[in-house]
Amino acid sequence: MHAVRVTAFGAEDVLEYAELPDPEPAAGQVRVRLHAAGVNPADTYVRTGHYAFFTPELPYTPGFDGAGVVDAVGAGVVSVSPGDRVFVSSLGTPGFSGAYAELAVTAAADVRPLPGSLTFRQGAAIGVPCATAWRALFQKAALQPGETVLIHGASGGVGLPATQLARDAGATVIGTAGSPAGAELVRAAGAHHVLDHTSAGYLDELADLAPDVIVEMLADVNLGHDLEVVARYGRIVVVGSRGSLDFTPRLTMRKEATIHGTALWNATAAESAAALAAVAAKLGSGTLAPVVGDELPLREAAEAHRRVLAPGTRGKLVLVM
Ligand SMILES: NC(=O)c1ccc[n+]([C@@H]2O[C@H](COP(=O)([O-])OP(=O)(O)OC[C@H]3O[C@@H](n4cnc5c(N)ncnc54)[C@H](OP(=O)(O)O)[C@@H]3O)[C@@H](O)[C@H]2O)c1
């Protein structure tokens, strides 16, 4: 089979398209013939060897998320059968062989039915992004119906499902994007108000609409401003941050605001299972419909890693096999 292989940490060009032996499913594992894999920003951090949460053993195949058809099952697996359409969400599962590949093996618990209404490309956009959106909104911020939520960076892999889920939960949703195309997707995902985070003073538009909850994709840029606009007793969930900032702690006092950090890697097994079960239910009901943006062939993983960090996001970037 073909897969992307990393034999040394470094820049994008360490992602090599290679021929590898087909992985065999052990007991309790499933082998999936993947049609698409999700490209998450975290994949790029891991590739450098300086990811905050873990460093994989070399060589490795990147990717946590994918979708395809069950190809073979190991002893004891009864939850899925060969021929089933599935999505794979394998965050940190021991024994997972990596999603940037034509075939992947993982624990049966990481493989779930893909609703017939969704394409494989959409299935590859579920795992990390949708679980993160659920965790931020409900497990961290405890968003309630009738509250107002600002999704700061709503046009991306996490932001669009967060917008769909928050709208479904009965919140007033404000989403930001940095391009007209991204803004259009955020509106289509259900945001009541869309702001352009590249235009000066854009948060001034929130004067009459203080968010109870802010889901923040770029905290090093926005956290200070978030504390200015958040409602009293508001909750800010830091999902993404790529640097540091000069910060005035007194801002948290003025609003008695709470800042939650979140990272999927810290979720307990019960929290992960709950998030995935909730996401699966919302996919089944049609509430959650992953939005796929750019698609690149598997062999162009290096270009995908460059593109996933570039501005102008229009949904989820996927690799197709
Ligand atoms: N904590 C966790 O467990 C976890 C899980 C998943 C992802 N993350 C992190 O969360 C972030 C978003 O992930 P993703 O998968 O959604 O990435 P993505 O698909 O690349 O989207 C990035 C988003 O950030 C937006 N953005 C750019 N500049 C911004 C600004 N100044 N203010 C607000 N938003 C801005 C982009 O908007 P435009 O391109 O339209 O400007 C886009 O909506 C990344 O840093 C990622 O590493 C964390």
C-alpha cells in the first residue's frame, strides 16, 4: 500500500510518499481502506518533533482522522464488518498505524459507522475537529440554550462544526472568518452574525451582544480583546494559540471571566467516548455536516501541511487516496 512516511522530524518535505507493507489487524483491531484523511494543524506540529503533547517514535505515518471501508477485522471484533462504511477517529490510540495511508489499522472502538448521507471526505473531517468543537462548547464552556457564543475562527475545521453545534444548542452564534468565502460558509453553518477578523475594530460590532462564551482559535492574538468583549461571568475556551501575548490579568477581574484551556489529549476515556457519541448522534440527525474545503492527493501531503497553516480557510482540508 501507499502511505506518507516521516523518517526524520523537520519541515514539510520530510513527508515522503512511500510503499509500505499492508498492515495486519491484531485482535480487537480493524483494518480500513481509507478514501480520505483529515489534515489537522496538529499534524504539522507533531511533524516538527516539538509538539507540546507528545513526540512519536520514528518512522511514523501522520494523521488521526480518516474515512473509508472496513477491509478486515481482527479476532473478537463484532462492532463492524468488512464492507462497512466508517469514519476513523484515532487520537493517540496505541497501535494505530496512521491515517495518511491507503490502509490503516486501529482499535475497533475508534471506528464508527459513517452515515450514508456523508461522503468519505466529510468522514475524514469528523474526528479531531468535531470532538474538539463538542469538548470546547459543552464539556468546557457548558454552553446553555439562550446564551451568546463567539466562535473566533469559525471558518476552519473546528470552527464550522462548532458553529453548527452551537446553533443547534439554541445559542445566538457569532462567527469570525478572514475571507469572504470563509464568511459565507460560517453564515451557511448557522451563525447569526459573521465578523471579519482581519478588519480593524471588528469586535466593536459586538457592543450590544456580549458573548457569554468565546471559543478561541488564536488566543495569542485575541485573548486580551476577548476579555474586553466577553459578558460578565463569561467563559473563554482556548482551543488554539501559536505564540505569546502581553496580557493584563485585571481584565479577568473586571468580568469575573473564566479562561479554560482545552486539548483533546487531556480528555478522559469517558469524556472522549461521550464526545464521540454525541458527535455521532448529531451526524446521524443531520445537525452536524462537515464542510470540506481543499482536497489534495495523498502524495501532496507536504503541500497540505503548508496550506493548513495559511489564511483564507474554507472548511476542512483533506487528503484523498
Ligand atoms: N486544543 C485542541 O484540542 C485542538 C484541537 C484541534 C485544533 N486545535 C487548534 O485550534 C486551531 C484551529 O484548528 P482548525 O483545525 O480549525 O484549523 P484551521 O482549519 O486551519 O482553521 C484555522 C481558523 O483560524 C482562523 N483564524 C486565522 N486568523 C485568526 C484570527 N486573527 N482570529 C481568529 N481566528 C483566526 C482561520 O480563519 P481564516 O483562515 O478565515 O482567517 C480559521 O477559521 C489550531 O491552532 C489548532 O492547532 C486545538
